[in-house]
Amino acid sequence: MNLVSKKYLQETTMLDFKHPDIQELVERKEWNKLSQYEAIGAIYKYVRDEIQFGYNKDDRLAASQVLRDGYGQCNTKGTLLMALLRAVGIATRFHGFTIFNELQRGAIPNYLFVLAPERIIHSWVEVYQKERWINLEGYILDSDYLKQVQNRFAEVNESFAGYGISTKCLSNPSIDWKGEDTYIQSEGIADDFGVFSQPDDFYSIHGSNLSGIKKVLFQYALRHLMNWNVNNIRTKGISNIR
């Protein structure tokens, strides 16, 4: 790694990897004793499956808060992933996008979908490994949730959009760490805002998805309904969702 890469390892307000909760997790999991490849895989799997898919109150939460919440979506789980990787000395950067809202239909109940913006702020994490940047996006949905969607749409082997998914192959999406790119929503990308060394910089320019009264409603009411819906899918399956 050259000198300029130090910016991809630094702590920020959002990537607060020196926070005691994050340091305790890293020490308990012994991720800093693994090879770089193994550490990426272990941390990636932790964020994908132990941090459940769900909607936090804001995209700009610090990593330590996402960890305390225990759930997140593309942007917030990405913040935690970046922070945990940097905590063990692995370089990361942020890639910002928007996605079309249709891929969220189902995860967002129909009675709330009318309030969703047409294009939703989205991001993935890029990790530096073996002298190249690798795209990580497959961490967004936890395996329990994804399996319920796959069970409900078992007849769909290829392209699928909905329930927080936009992939060319629902039955076998590229979500496992194998040293290559992972994706679960990439087929729904609308706008590409490019790469940022820190998520803090991206949000200072592009803001978040909602503002004004819609943001207040989302933070204090709507997201709880969305999380109830997502948890129902995870625990009971889609056929039981009214």
C-alpha cells in the first residue's frame, strides 16, 4: 500500500472503529489474528448475517450505533463493515449510488411504498485485497431473510427484483466471500456517484433519502412498520404477510 492509501484506513466520525464496543468485538472474535483474506470473509459474514436486514433511523449513523442497533440496510451495514475492516488494518472505500425504489417493494409494505422516493440512496463497500479493489454489496440481506424470499419464489432461478433484491440469479446470488465481487442489489442501480474515501464525505454532499416531515415520520413511525414487516418475512415467510 502506498502513502495515499492511509486515507482508506483512517477513523472518522462515522467510521469510529476505536469505539470500545467495536474494539471489544474485534478482540473477542480474534479477527486481527486472521490472514487478510480470512479476516475479510469473517467480518463480511458477521455483518451480513449477525446484523439483520432492517431500517435504521438515519443513513449517517456511526458504526458503533449500527452495531448497537443490531440491524441495518445497505448504507448503515456498509458503515459498520468499513469500520470493522479498518479496525484490523484492511483498507476500504465507499461507492455511492441511487437505486430504483421498485427493488424495495415487498420489504417496504405496499401501504407505505407511496412515500418512498423514486430513487433511493445506495452504497457498497470496496475492499483492497491483493492489490485491487473488490466490490462488496452482498452483505445487505441476512441469510435467514434471503432464504424466505428464495423459498417463496423458488420457481425464479434467474433475474428477480423486489424485497430488497435486484439480481440476475435469485436462486444463487453472488453473496459469499470468495475473493471476488459480491452483489445483491446491483441490477437496480440508477445513478453512480463514484468512489469516496469516507462515507462522511459522500453524505455531506448528497444528504440522505428523506427530509422534512417525511424524515420525522420515517424515524419515529414508518421505519418501525417496515422493520415489523421485514421481521415477519424473516420469521414467518412471505405467504403469511398480508
